[in-house]
Amino acid sequence: MATEPEENLSGTSDQRLFEICQAENRCLVSLDMDFADILRFPPGLSKGIVVLRPPQNPTPALLSQMVLLVLEILKRESVDGRLWIAEPGRIRVHEPGHADDDA
């Protein structure tokens, strides 16, 4: 796992981040809802996209809970080629060519 600052990518455009994750075969995890745009960032062309969608001004504890939920689902499902939108208590899954589901 690597973060934007660790990779010296702070300030990099969303498109460039997506391309880097594609080239490095990495799943992209972000709080930026722009990455939920499947036309701009097709999850089927990636190792997957996870967008954390907390309520406004989330606590660190809530963000941790959301990440733990994602990790729990990853034990039984792959994010590869899919878009996951993680909200408190649930994950919405978008698979190319399928309607959204809840995980």
C-alpha cells in the first residue's frame, strides 16, 4: 500500500493517478467521489476502485470502521475490475455491465 505523499504524487491530477494505478496494477482507494464516475474512470480497466463516502466531517474512528468493512469484504470478494462505494455500514458494488448491488 502506498499513499500519494509517499509516492510524491500530491497534487497529481485524478486522471494521472488512475493511469499510474493501472500501470502498477494497483487498486485505487480514495475519498474523492470523482473516481466513482465510471465513464471517466472505467473500473473494468483497473485492479479496482474503492471510494470511501463518509458523511461530512467524519471522525477518524468512522473512517477506520469503513476501511475495516472494505477489508472484511475483500476476504470473500475481489474488487478487481469493479467499483466499490463504501458508506457507513454498507458497500455498493458496480460491475461493468451489471446493475449496482449491495455487498
